[in-house]
Amino acid sequence: MGINIVDTTLRDGEQKAGIALSVQDKVEIAKIISEMGVHQIEAGIPAMGGDEKISVSKIAALGLPSKIAAWNRMSTKDIDTSIECGVDIVHISSPVSDLQIKTKLEKDRKWVAENLKRTVIYALEKDCEVTVGLEDSSRADLNFLIQLCEMIFALGVKRVRYADTVGIMEPKELYSQIKKIRDKVPIDIEIHVHNDFGMAISNSFAAFKAGAKFADCTITGMGERAGNCDFLKFVKVIQELTGEKIYTGDFEDIIEKENEIKKILRLNW
Amino acid sequence: MAVVMDGVKKNIIDRTIPNLVKKFQNFNNDDIAYFLKLLHETGIDLFEINRDSMDKIKKFPLNLDYIYRIENIEDYNYLNNYNFKYIILNYKTIYRFLLEDEKIQKNLKEHNIILEIDIEDLDELYLSEDNKIFCIFNIVCLRINNVSKLDFIDEDFRIKDLKSKFNVLVDFCASNKYYMATAIIINAFLNGSDIITTEFNSNDYAAMEEVIIALKSIRNIEIRGDLKLISKLTRIYEKITSERVYSMKPILGEDIFKYESGIHADGIAKNPKNYEPFNPELIGTNRKLYIGKHSGKAALVVKFKELNLNCNNIDMNLFLQDIREKSIQEKRNVLDNEIIEMYKEYNKSYQR
């Protein structure tokens, strides 16, 4: 397959203000999303505790064809909580732009590199499959990004997530950046974009053309602010422009499944 | 002049009206006039209309510049309704007008023509040896139409080449068939296009609001218009169409500046730029903090301050737990009045 879909409806999608899913809702949605043929489901953030942790555990226990991942900060406590849930993949995320490192974390680049290394090693030693998220990549220094990718790859991690956290990327520039990273580091890239200026699909497609093997999507594109890359629209564009079908069944089948999920989410759009 | 890049002024053509009249009926002239006025004040220079537009909207404001799209000979009869700045003729049908009577030909020749050509037909235009249409008509601009895909690799030499070969301005009009129209138009703008064509709240073309706010926020391009009017534009558009704009529509959607998740709330409190591509005040709106399942304690403290509630005597961890449970139970965020009620209950229990 040219590109694999990582569905993040149950994590980034649910972060859309005003969305609150119960354990049962999340389990049902996970089943439907898996039936659509996605490679991986990012089920949530177990470190939130309570119902969130219970839902990730239950989803992991379903034994779905899709791999189940949990989102973590650079925290061994977060990672332990995810491992307790029995997920397939532990995703460790860190801001990588100077803006977010300084004003959000109140740290510096050295601290980020050290703590990414520390927590990645911790998770790998627990026999976890690890992916690393580079938040705000699109506003980060590209050389710093590449250094981090080199470090992460050397530790044994096979995939990083390039996140256009505030949706400011343009496709040609993104294509160029992904190419440069891939030219320097043979690590798989997972593209994660936001739709703040209506460029989520074009950016995800550009990243794919540059060699990204994974693309994050959500059902209906729901997510923070103007949302994420819309799953149905993206797979349709991939099929029409490349001939590759990356979903299960007919397109009408996945429209129907999207509608089932919208009913659970109580969405009327 | 709407947009200035490197000291060069470029124009924006709006083609909202032809699509509006295709989809809806019964327009209030005052609403349309107000809508166009706001678009103009936001930065739109030229308004494209067609015969259908003039049939359904009886009177267009006279202080704006219009472009008339002529598709059939019958459309010609409306040519003198307004003092059109440009006429759009399509490459595939322009020769039809050469066969018409001399009066029509003469009249058309007196106008500035935008020749609209699909990108697939550009090679034919290049290869055509006599190109007599450039001799017969006063073609001042080539509109490259139906561009639906973005080339990620090549340098965009073609725009400059077109300008020098045909001695014309270039306008780009993208198709949103593959959801790439906004990216295509921004790219064309940055690579020499003199004019770009957009539509407000568009699904079919590049969305005007996405393009101009992206140019402003991402590229720091000067937009000569009052972008704070975008919120008012959305309201009048909703009134004209009797439909709400999609709640997550980039730039216009009512949900796009609502936030709830603990990590985002914390990041925004420290510096809104952490999680906002532009300040909501740029477009005349503001951000709104929601409290719900994904809220953290810090956000709850902020909300308490906002509602003039005292954190003392409240176990905020327990309160947050209750907030999350209520949010899941209601399948939405917890409303301000509900937070106040919960707070009162907590205080009653404490006093017992």
C-alpha cells in the first residue's frame, strides 16, 4: 500500500470543543472505523484517567484488525498508563518549534531532545512499538527537526509524525520539507495536518507524494478549530489521483459507516 | 486594488453571485447590495456576474466594478445594462461571436476581454499559429480555468511565459475537484498571477476568505481591506442563503475558535500563537473557552475567574471529575450556568 491511514477521530477528533464520548461510544466508533480498513486507530490519551483510560483499554482488548495506539506526553507515567491499557503502539509527542518549546513548555531545544530520548528509550525497553510525534513541525527549524529524526531513528524508532499543528503549511513547501527529511533520515513519516486554511487534503497529498507512508485523518475531518484531514475526502482523492483504494468495500459502504459514526457523535452536518 | 505583494498590486475577482443565483431564489436587493459592499470593503475589486444574475437581482450597486460573463449570443443583449470593466469570453465559444453581425462584433471589440481557457486547452493556444482572436478582440487578460491539481515540483514558469507571449495579464481560477483550489490559487498568486478568482464560502472554487487570510497570516502579504468585516459577511451570507455556514468551515465556521482540551487551553493561556494560526480579532471574532471532558484543572480555574466563582473551599480535582462525568453524560461541554449550579451545590455541601 502506498499510504496507510492513521485515524485519530477518538483522540484529536474528540478534542473538538463540545465533543464528549462515553466508553461505549468510543468502543462502537473504533469498531466501525476498523471496518473501514484503516491501518491504525489512535484511541485516546490514557493519562487523562477515568473513562478515557477505560475506553482505550476496552478498544485495545477488542483485537481489531487495525493497530491501536495511545497518545502520550514525554512522561514515563503517561507511558506506563498506556502500557497498562494493552495498546499496540505508544505514541510519544513533543513540541519541536521554538515558539512552543519556549512559551508552552518553558524549556529549550536541549531539554526536548534529552527528554524525547529518555522517554523513547523507556518505552522501547518495555518492548513497546513506539512512534514519535513532532508537534508544530511546520513552525520548527528544519535542521532541528532533522537532528531529532536522526536521533529518534538511531534509537530504533521507525516512524515520526510531522504535525502541522496550526494548519499553516502550503503543499509545495511541505513536499520540499518531507523530501529533505527523507533524504537525510530513512525514517517513515506520518503526516498530521489541520485545516485552518482549507489545505488539509492538499497538504496530506503533497506529503504522500514526497514519500510519507502514513496520513492522519478523522471522520468528517472533525478536530480542533477547522479540524483535520477528512478521511472520506482524502481516500477519494487518493483513489482518483493514484488509482489506489485504501478503504474496505465500496465508497458507498464507507459513506454509510461515516453516517453511523455521525449518529453516535450526534453531528448534524 | 486588493492585495499588494513586493510593491505590486494584484486584483481579486469574486464569482459568488453566479453560484448564488444558481442555487437560491428570491433575493432581497438590499441584502445583496450590503453583501457586495462588505466584500468590496474586505478587499474584492471586481465582481463577476452573468445574465442569470441580472435576471434574478434587479439592481446591482453602481459604485462597484463588474465583469460580465457572456456565454451565449442572447447574453449580449444585457451588455449595456452596466458599465462593465471586463467581458469574459470562453476560448471554446469565442469564435461564435465572429460569425455574428458586425454590430455585435464591433461592440465586443470596444470592451476589455478576459479570455477564459481551460488549462487542458493551453497547449492548443500555444500551438495555434494565427491566434487571430488576439487581433480581433482586445484581450487584456487570460483566465486559466479549471486548474484542479497542484504541481509540487516544477517551477511556475508558465505564468511568466504566458504573459510575455500573449502580452496579457493572467488570472487563475481553480476548481476544487480535489480539494486543492485554495492551495492552487495561493501558489498562482505567489508565482506571478496578476488576478485571482475566488468565491465566498466556496466548495467549487478557491474560497476567498481562505485565500486572503492565508496570504495575510502565513505570508504577511498586505491586504487592502478591512478583514474584521468577515464576521459580518458571514452573517449576511447566511441571511441571503437562509443556511448556516458549516461550523468548522475554515475562517468562517462558528466553532473554529472554540477550544477545550487541557493541553490547548494551557498553551493558549501562555501564548495564543501556540495553537492559533491567527488572532480571531483579525476577522472580527473572539476565542471561547469550553469546559468539558477534555478540560484540565488550569482551564477550570480560568473559567471560575471568568464566572466570578471563588476556588477556595472547592476541591478542584473532584470538581473537574464531576465536570468530566457531566460532560460525558450530556455528550457535550458543560454550560456556564451548569457550572454555576454545580458550584452552588458544592458550596452547600461544604457549609453542611
